[in-house]
Amino acid sequence: PPYDGALAALKALLEVTVRFDNGAGTSPTGDTTPGNPYAGFERTFSTLPVPGTEARTWYLGPDGTLGALPQSSGGIDTYTSDPSAMPLVDFGDHTGGGGLWGDASQWSWDWQQNPAGNAVSYETAPLAQDTTVVGTGGVHLWVKSSTPDVDLQATISEVRPDGKETFVQNGWLRASERKISTGTDNFLKQPSSLVSPIPSFTEADAAPMPADQFVEVSIPLYYQGHAYRPGSRIRVTISAPGGTQPVWEFSQTEPSTGTAQVSLAYTSSMPSSLVLPVVPNVTIPISLPACPSLR
């Protein structure tokens, strides 16, 4: 078509396309090998954040639960923050051409669970309906540390009805940089929210963790586009950095030597929570992907 017509057609398209279950789809030639780079399904939206997005909150609770309501009595969980407890990365060799970026036949993943005592995790009840998350998120914790500074890693995963677990996304924060921006004078030039906490990251706002006292720390989660099916559980794991990315390595962690004892509180006055952007009207048309297959 003429340029003006092509431009008008382009502008008429919805601007946001999210490809879900990448690795569980069918190639243009009809190949359905799990792990090859084709999405299971996709949806288009007019803007991001997706119109109608709900900032849905799940509250940390006893026995590793995530519930819809904050705890009336509450409790405290503690773990040892030890960056050496996990491998730096969760993938073997060949992180360049092919390998990590190739078809599933070339993969060499080395997923490992956190050793006992080196992390805490919380899970929702089995979801009753399709739950699709698109956008950033936040893990809002009341934290006490035995050291003046400590690095926090939040990992979001899906615990499937078949017992397998799917990595979804990470977030990180150094506790001394916990001050959240109150306006738009930050590196994203936008206001913070529960679903998008933005640290100020200024030297003036940095402060050590107080001794023997809980303070609120909000860990921003990177963008995610994930479809949870009925029967799956959403899991959040809090630990030291490391062990959940194929390439990124954290060489300078806090505390700089040794370990820290980190406590998380979940009470009526200190309601620790996970907040995710749940989008409406997304029906999941395919069954659970094979494991491993998602990219």
C-alpha cells in the first residue's frame, strides 16, 4: 500500500502484544517440539499497563502460606542469608550462541533448590481460575537483619498441579537502599505504587538497617507476562541473591563477608505481602506446557 495507508494501518493496530508460554507453541511449519522459540498463545492490548489491571495482594502467613487477608495474630520467619549457598547461575556451559538461546536439545540447565534454612517461601492456595499477570510487581516485607546491610532476592514461581515448578521472575534490593521515591524524581520518571515500587537510589536516602528492629522493605519485581492455570499456586521465595539466572552473577553482595540472619514479620501491624498486576479477560487456550520447555 502507499506509505500513508501503511502508516494509518500500523497506527490502527493495538500497540502491546504479549506472547505467553514461549517455548510451548507451534512453528510456522507445524513443528511442536517443546522448548523451541514459539509462543503457546498471544494476546494484544491497547496500552501497558493493560486497561483494567488489578493490583492483587496476597499476604504472607504462617506455615508458608499466601492468603487474601493480612494475619490477625501473625508471626516471624527467619533464614540465613548466604550468597554462597547457591551456585552463582543456574545454567551450565554455552550461554553464547546456541545453548541457552538455542532449541531445548541444546540446553544444560542446573536448577537447584535453596538449602534448608537459607530461604523462606510462601504459596497461595490452588488458584480457582485462569490468572494472568502482565507488568511489574512488588514484594513488600517487614524485615529485620542481624547486619547493617543485606541484599534481598525475591523469586516468583508457579507450583503446578503436577508438582513441577516454573520460574517466572525475580526482583532484588539492597536493604540500605529501601527508601521508595515519593514523586517522579527517580530514574523511571514516574510515581511509585504498590505494584511498582521505585527506590529513590540516592545517596542521601541510603540508611543502614536499624539494630533489632523491623523496617518495611519493598522489592521491585521486573516485568513479567505469565498465565497461571487453575490448580496452580503462586510462590514467592526470599533469599540471598544468586542461583536463579542463567548469566547474571552477583560478585559484590551484602554483607560483604559472612552471613546475615534475616527475619520477616507478618502481623496486623506489619503486613508483609506480594502484589502482582492481574489483567482481566484472558482465557488460557492451551494446557500446561511440558517441563522443561519455557524459555
